[in-house]
Amino acid sequence: MTERPAKTRKRPSFAQVKAASIKAIDRVLAHWLPNGKREDGGKEYSAPNPTRADKHAGSFKVNLAKGTWADFATGDKGGDLIDLVRYLDGGTEVEACNKLAEFLGVANDSNSVSTAAKSAQSRTPDWVAIRPIPDEAMAKILVKHRQHGTPSKVWIYRDADALPLMVLYRFDLPPDDSGNPRKVFAPLTWCKGKNGVHQWRWQGLPEPRPLLHLDHLKQRDVAPVVVTEGEKSADAAALLMPGYVATCWLNGTNSWRKSDFSPLIGRDVLLWPDNDAPGLKCMDELAEHLRTLGAASVRVLALAVFSQQPGLDGEAPTFAKGGVWADGDDAADAQAKGWTPAHFAELERTGELFSLPLTAPGDKPSKAKRTTSKQPARKSKTNTLPGGFRLTSEGVFYAGDDGEARPVCSRLEILARTRDEKGNNWGLLVELDDPDGDKKRWNIPARNMAGDFGKEVLGPLVDMGLRLAGSRSGRNARNDLQGYLQSYDSDKRARVVNRLGWHDDAYLLPEQQIGVSKEQLHFYDAGAQLPPISQAGTLAQWQRHIGSLCIGNHRLTFVVCAAFAGPVLHMLGHESGGFHLYGDSSGGKTTHLQVAASVYGSPRCVRSWRSTDNALESIAAAHSDGLLVLDEIGMCDPRIIGETVYMLGNGSGKARANDRGQAGRHVQEWRLLFLSTGEKTLAQHMAEANKDLKAGMEVRMLAVPADASKGLGMFDALNGFEDAAALSDALKARVTKYYGTPLTAFLSALCEPGKMLGWSTILRHTIERFVSTSLPKSASGQAQRAATRFGLAAAAGELATALGITGWPEGGATTAAKVCLNAWLNERGGAGNFESDAIVARLRQVIERFGESRFTRWESAAAKIDEHGPRTIDRLGFRKTLEHGLGDALHTTTTYYVLPEAWCSEVFKGMNLNAVNKELLSRAILEPGSDGKAAQSVRLPGMPKARAYVFNSSALMADDSGHSIEAA
């Protein structure tokens, strides 16, 4: 070690500065904590916390006798005024001590306050850091600190060429009086004094300071970068996220502005904040700085992921409820709590690792920062709680002037200040837990807070399950709650929407937003029945335990494809619609529904048809841009099932009036796919109420036979299980353990910036190819619409497979969809037009039922003159029978003459008569008149000459090949 110059005087010790600061505590606090006041009989000093932009004194207090301090709201605390200066100004404890000594004019040989001139004379000479540090200096680097001893950890800051610039030592000190661990950081630089002497000095580098691992940034110039708040965290982040370059800045949270972040220009940056208010605030500001600087992208790690408990299933990462992420936790704590690179890789792949960007990609920094001189500076987005209040899982607490934490109510989180797209109808979106643990949301209109608080705000909250603190008078708790809500002051804004699903390029789920929108979205609709979308296990586990069993089972694969198809309806502009699996009750239909639902969440996602049409409206709106799973159509009233299917397929509910005859609540709208099961088809169910199935209903809900005709119920293959029942039971057990991750992964891929148009093009081409190879060119428009929906499921399944989500082989989704389409066509009777076939079927039914009883025989004399002959009751027309051929070739044909009024009002009641006649003429069933009209002018027995519709039974009863099916 190089000897110090003989004339250099030592700096004052920590003890000297601490003692001097206590004697001059009023002066110190007036300088660093202005606008404060004495409290508790002059024992404490209370002031706004400058690091949190407090407006009023409250939770930040200093003991005037000892100099100890604490902020109740954040949990920050310190043992003396040196710690206080370090906390407020940043830097190391050594720098804070020197700064305080200079302010007080403390000299080494005196605890008294000297004059500023004397302080200036006692200063040591200026020392300039030499960069890079020469090898000979590194060879004799200090290994101990004169006061703190041996360091617990050492980091070397290097330049881009890996040459050393500075050495940082960390010292872990004994706990303070409260038992809290203490640590000190001391930078060491190789310096040159004014007299030309070179030596190691316990001082930092001048501004701007370098980042850690500049050499790594240069070596891995295309790798993304993760930025933490400290060197220890950076080391842990490097291990947990090996695909990233980990870095940090010097001297902690408040010193980031003193560092040079230009090496991050053009890089993709992930910010990992410490779990405390200062850390979140600083990363918020740093994100804005990096965007202005020119980083390619800036994202913030979503600390909410640490509410999960990490685990491993073999080598696969698992996630369970019950994780603990305490105040101040960082990357090093994540490593200590069992998080591994596999966990972070899985979270990054599904998109759960990232919080929403603070500004949309493409927004210019100048626009994001634009303000006018009349606009006050907004508070940090992370500083949302009013002063003195604290929110935990146990509830809301308030600390008054006495510093004692008092309970206010059960958990009530203010999510954001809200308004509509026009900037009107402001409010507060809050979320609470009711006594059953269910989450409830309410968007409290701002006008309610200005009225009767008890009636318009507290009453509805209590009705929803909020509990006021029982250990205090109701009046005090109510006043604190009112203060909690009315004092909320944050620039965090949100647009409240009444529909889940797509909003521009972002997809909104009940608990999260995937993708980027102009502003953060929150769902709120009073009385809405939210879909229980949730997650358990990992995507790899879902693939291994559920996805793998779909391979070879066409209907199982198809229902999963339908689940993926829900979100792509919006991208392609397709209409809503559904599929209905029908057949024997023991065929595994409910199991198939639960497997489809596992893409979104637990088996709770399976809904019942047993609902009113009004309730189904709300349920459908809540499942917009997704999959609605409905079990057992037999539970729905057959009198309304047809209209309900129409409603689901049309994508909108009823318009209703209020008690004054005016338009009531907004008409609910949606776009979705629905998946249904039942023992009967829609037509069979409607027939129980004497309702006819219309072609529009058939196309809106395509009926697929559940039986795969393999003797295994709905299954085609057992995939190693003993029988179909064992396979079904295994699937039922597994869908309760692994669910929800496929949807998040799929949506995250769809929402990647700049890729949605490409996905849409791929989907369209896949659907067009599916339809062209699955139907004949002569297929009707209805068959084309149906095939398009089957193709949509195939395309979505193939895309999910290509993205690595299903774990299936390529082409498996297409094969499954074709199998189900062919089953639909076989049951339907081909690819013809259902409405055209229905016309012929209606006429055949009339002849089969009333050919003898309601058609008078043309040859009967009674029809002409005999008043005592048998009479035709409720006559539809006449019939003429002719014999043809001889012997074995003898056969008869019957020609029917239907009266015009009966033709219109009975035979084809409710149908378009022009369409009926046109179809029957095109099929050569009707024999047109000489004038080309559908009805001939004929003289009927006992009647004057009039029009009648004439057709031959042979033409009517012929099958599709033209052969007559009428008995000889």
C-alpha cells in the first residue's frame, strides 16, 4: 500500500459526525427534511418523505434524542442521521458521513462545529481516479477496510474492454438496535493526488458512473439486458436468466441519474425492481429515461409472479399458490426461495414475466412527456396509496399522528382512477375480497363520493362483502375509509370496459391484460358473470398430461382446437357460432368439455344450459372472444332453445326498456365460439315443444355425433389405458391440476408486436385450403359456412401447434376437424342446402300423412254427382291415379292437384312461397302451366276452371339419384 502524504489530515470518524449531528439535529432536519414539525411533546420530528413526494407529514418520523428514523408507510428505517442522509441523497455510508461532516464543519480533532473556513482548511487534497487501473496497482489492491474489516463480497467494475475501473466492497455489519441486519458499501479507486502521489482511495468514481459488466454487454451485443438495483441482485439475475446480460448502477436506488446508461441504446431491456416503493418509483423513472435515450424496448418484470410457490416436477417447473414476496425482496431473494432458470424461462415464454409497458411501442418520448406550464407534475404511478395508509392481504390500515397502525377495513385495493374514452364519467375502480374469498370489483362513480358517502359508497361496498374494522367505532373506521378513497392521488389511469377479449391489439382477461393498448384496460360490468379463467401447473405439464392424450382422438383434439379458435374470430372477422356433440350419456361428452375448458381454466369453466336467456346473455358477454362451454342441452327449455341458439350465434342480446319506456341498459354484445353437449340434437329437443328447426339454427350450432364408431365411445384410441372409462377418469383428474397455461401462451404469441397481420394471413389460407379440400364444388352455401367454422378450428389448432403450445404433430388438428365435418355431413345427408331439402321434406310429409284422407279421388263419381258417397274432410286437393304397363310391369302413378289456398296456408305455412315454387320447379317436381307459372290452370272435378299446383308422386318420392322410392 502506498504511504499517505505526511501533511494529509484524517477525516472525522463516524462517531464524531454522529455526535455532532445529534447536537445540531434541528439544523440537520431543517436542511434535509424541511416542512416538518415536532410531535409527541417534542420527542419526535414528523415530515413529508421526499423520496415518495409526500404532500403532508405523516408516517415519516425521526427520534430527536437518538437520531433514529423510520417511515411507517414503506418500512424504511435507519439508526442515525448519517443513515438518513444516505437514504435521502443516495450514495454510500462513507459519502453520507463526509457530506454531513462538511455541512456541520466537523474536524477530526473536535466534536464541535467549526467555521466554514476552518472546515475548508482541514479538507484533504483532491484525488483524481485513474481509469483504467494499471495492472501493477491491481496487484497490490487493499484486502481490508480500516474500519469495517474484511469484505463479504467484492465486485470489479470494468470498461467495455474488460479493463478495471473501480472495485466495490460490501461489508455485512452487526444488526442494529432493532435486530435488523446492516450493510455498508465502499468503493475503492486508484487515484492520483495533487502532489502526484498515486494510491488506493476509499472513494467513488466521478459522474457519469459506469454500469456493471460493460464487458459482458460488448461481448453479447444482441442479448437482452436485465437491470437490477444492486450488484448482488445482478449476480442472482445472471444465474436465473442466463439468456440476459445482467447489470446495475452504483450506489443504490436514488443514484441512477448519476450513471451512464448509453450502453443500453438499441438494446432490449428488462427492469427488475426491488419490492418496495422507492425501487418501483426509481424503475418507473428509469424506464422513461431509457426510452428517451433510445433503448429498443423497455419492459418491467411483473413482481406479481412471485405470489406463486416455485417447485419442480422432475425437470419441469411448477407453480403453486402461496408464494411469499416480502417488502424489499429482489433477485437474490428469488434465488434463495427456490426460483430457477427453468421457472423464468417458462414465465417468459408464456408472457407472464412482463408487466405492461408504460407507453405503447412507437410512441415518441416527447409525446409521452408533453406537459404545459399549467399542468402540475404528476405523482409516480407506483405511489398510489394516500399518506399514512397501508394495504396488505389482511386489509387496509391507517397510522395517525401517533404512529400506531389502526385497521380500517378488509382488503380494498384501488386499482386505478377511471374514465371513459371521451374523458368523462370519472371514478375509482376498486377490488375487494368478500367473506368467501371471492374477488369483487366496483367502479365507484366520482359523483357518488361527492354525495352521501354512507349511502352511495359504503352501503354498496358492505353489500358486496366489505367488512369494516370491528375493533374500533364504526364512525372512525368509516371516516378513515372515506379518507382512503377520497385522498387517492395518482396519475395511474385506466379505461374501464364492459367486455373482455380484444380491444385493439390487446386481449383483456379478468385478471390481466395481454398485449399493448394505448392505456391500461380494466373490466367492469355490474352483475357480470366473470369466466373463472385461471392457471395451474405449467404448459409443459399440460402438454404431457392432457395434450398428449388428444393425439389420435379426433373429437378430443377437435374440442381443444375449438378452444383456440375463440380468440381468432376477431382477427378474421368471422361470426359467432357453435358445435354440439350429441349421443349416449355415457360416451364421455362432459370429459371432452372439461378438456376443452382446460385451455382456459379449471372445470369450473364448464357452464350449464340450465339458465334463462337473460342469464345466458351476461354469460356470453363475459366470454367474448373466447370459448363458452355449455353442458347438457336437455336442461334448457325446449320452447326457447331455438331463440337462444340464434342469440348466441348473432352475438347480441335483447334491447330492453326501463320503467319509463326508454332504452334501458346497454345491449350486450359478444363474439365467441360455444361448445355444447346433449343426448339429443337441437332439432330433436325442439320437437318436444312442437318447434321446427330452421336452417339458420342448424348452421349456428353444428351437430356432430359423439360416437366415434370405434367401440370406445367418443374416443378413437386409448393411448395406453385399459379402456375408455379409465382414459376418461384420468382426463377428469388431470384437468383439475393442469389448466389455463395454453391460453396465456397462445394469446402472448398472437399479441407479439407486428405479428398479428401475419397470423391472420396464415389462418385465412389454412381455412380456404381446408374448405376447398373438404367439400365438393357444388356444395350449398350452408355447407360452405359450416365447413368454414370447422376449418377455423383446424387453423387455430395448427397455429397453436406451430407455436409449440399443443405438443401435437403437424396436421393433427386438420385431420380431427375433417373427421368431425364428415360426421356432420353424414348425419345431415350431404352438402346440399338444408332449406331446399326442407321444402321437399315438407311436401313428402304432407303426402305421406294425408295422401288418402285429404285428397279427393279424381275418378270418384261421388266427387262429381253422388251426394251420398264418402266425403273428403278438410280437403287439400285432388289425386288422380293411372295404371301403366301389363303383367309384372304393371305399376301406378298418382298425380296430385293442390288448391292454391291450401298450398300457401297449410302445406308451406311460414315459408317463402316464391322460394318454395322456385325450388320445386328446379327439381322438376312441380309441373308448370303452359304460361310457365308454378300453378296450372285446370278444371277440377265439381269445380270451375281454376289454378292448382300439380306434381307427380314419382318425381316427389325419387331419391337424390332420381330413382323412385314409391312402392309399385
